[in-house]
Amino acid sequence: MMMKIKIALLNIGLWSAGAVFAQSSVTLYGVADNGLTYTNNQNGGKAFQASSGGLGGSKFGLLGKEDLGGNTSAIFQLESGYSIDNGALGYNGALFGRQAYVGLSGDYGSIRLGRQYDFMVSDLQSLSSAQLFGGALGSHAGDVDGIWGSNPINNVVKYVSPTFNGLQVGSLYSLGGVPGAGGKNRAYGFGATYANGNTKLGAAYLNVNNPATVLYAAAAAPVPNQSFSNPITNPIYSGYASAQSYQTFGAGGTYALGKATLGLLYTNTHFSNMFATSSTPASGSATFNSIEGYTSYQFTPAIMAGAAYNFTKTSTARYNQVVLGTQYSFSKRTFLYLITAWEHAGGIDSTGHAAVADLTYLGAANGPNQTAVRIGMRHSF
């Protein structure tokens, strides 16, 4: 839970019936997350490092709402990601790199315009073990399916419906913005969630043209047989960065059984129309299928622990991952956490070499196995 600071704004509105007061507010919120991570194999050596944002990125933001009358409100959200180690902004230095949108909400739902997360994040992340206890180390194969939220999308028009009997649906479209080639950088997607008692379900879909620039923020689009500055460093899928189209969908759910929570999540990610460049040897297409199952248990109001198994498979490679996590809460806003993750790789990866383990946001191992242990603290405000 976040402590929220609300700042009163102008409270004056004019309507045909006369002068009335329209309530407005801005909420300042954020998260500070930092810790120490030990890895047994990064490029062949052991590493012990301070790293920000292990159970979710450090962030701060502003959330605004103005009552316009008739159950309609103007809304906005501006959200920045940052490193608590050095204070630097994340997302290539963008001031509001995580989210920046304005819109309207009311009985009809909400419509938002700007930089936003797609439905793989907003509808599936909360159903993942990574969100619950595994953090970035628990995301699927370098976050190939995007559920961990590494890649917000620009120029998005996003609609989210009201909730009807536990069901909520939504859609989004990102304008390409390229004169004469409107589909070049376009993206679209859909999502749905359902909650009823102890059961929560979700499904999402995303389709992106030119993912190298739209998702991964490459400085320039790849060109066949030319030099290409690859923005992806994880060899699990860095060789597929020249893909002209990226598609991912997933579905999952959780069930609360007393103090225990059981979860299951499946995703399918497809890179198509790839070609060789200076840094991407692959051509054709490649598909990732990922499935995870997990359980968590609330031992006391202050202590929670969980365990997850993830398996990701392509036509040439496979990745097995085991994640253990535990948390101790000092309060509703502050807790300590411990995460242990192990990944084993096999086959041939996207670069055409023997597959190596590479847990998300860590350097790749020089072999098939990698183990990481992280202890950290997370405070919400």
C-alpha cells in the first residue's frame, strides 16, 4: 500500500444551473527499492553488486483527477523510473519514461492518450510470480513476453471498460507516426480480466511492427546486411531484434486457498520477418512458449514466501528456471525481501551459439547455468 500526498487544486466550475464546486486533486506517490545481488556466473566470473529495483523498479509519479460533473473526470498520470543507487533516470533518461498520459474516465470506462503499458503488463503482471515474490529475476527468459514491463509504448490510445460482474476489457492502438507509412511503427492490443471471489483470471494480446524501435528503443531501425546497434543485450532473443513484427499473447490465473495462493501463467511470443544484420544473424521467424506455475503462502501477517517454476522453449533452445522468494513486512509500506533464482539453458540461442543462462537484468553466464541471490528493501510512499 502506498501513502499518498494529495494536493488541492482549483475547485471552481461553471454549469448552466449556476456556479458549483468541482473537486480536483493530485496524488504524489512512489517506490524506493534497492538491494544487493550475488551472481555466481556473469561472463564467467562471480559478481556482488548493488542494484536498484529488484522486486519492481524504483519510481515516483503524479496521479491527477478533476471532477467534471456527470460522473466524468479528467485524469492524468506522469511516472518516472529511476536508479536509487545514483539517482539517474531510467528508460534512456526520459523524464516520464514509465507512463505519461491524459484522458477521461466515467461510467463508460476510461480513455487515455500517451505513453503507456500494454495489456500484457496491466492484465497479466499481477498474475505472475515475478510480481508477487520473484521480481525481475523471476520474469520469463529475459522478459521476452514483456510482462515485467520493460517496454512501455509511445503514442497510445487506450480504452479500459468499467467492470461488469467482475469482468473488465480493454483495447489499445499506437499510431505509427511515419508519414506515408502509417503502419510502420504501429502497435495494437487487447486485454481482459475477471475476478470472482478467490479466483482471478486474465488474458492479453499485443502486436507490434518494427519492435526494435517501438519496444526496445533502438536508435535506428535495422536494415538487411547493414550495421545495426542492437538495443537487446540478452542472447536469449537479441539475435531476433531485426524482426519486422512482434506478437505476444498470454493467459493465466490465480486461486486463493486460505493463506495459500496458486498461480498458472502461459505466454506465446513470436518474432517474424527477421533478416541478418551486423548484430542479428537470424532470419525467418522464431517462437517462444513459456509456462509457469507457482504457489505462495502467508505464514503470518508479516511473513510470506513462495516458489515458482518457469519453462520457456523455442524450436532450438529451452530455459528452465526455479525462483524462491520470501518477504518480511515491517509495515504496510515497508518490507525486506530475499530472492533466489536459478536458470539452466540448453540448445542453440538466438545468436546461433550454445545457449547460456541470462537472468533478466543480469549479465549472461558463459555456460548453461546461472544462480542469483538478492536481498533488498522496498518502501512505498
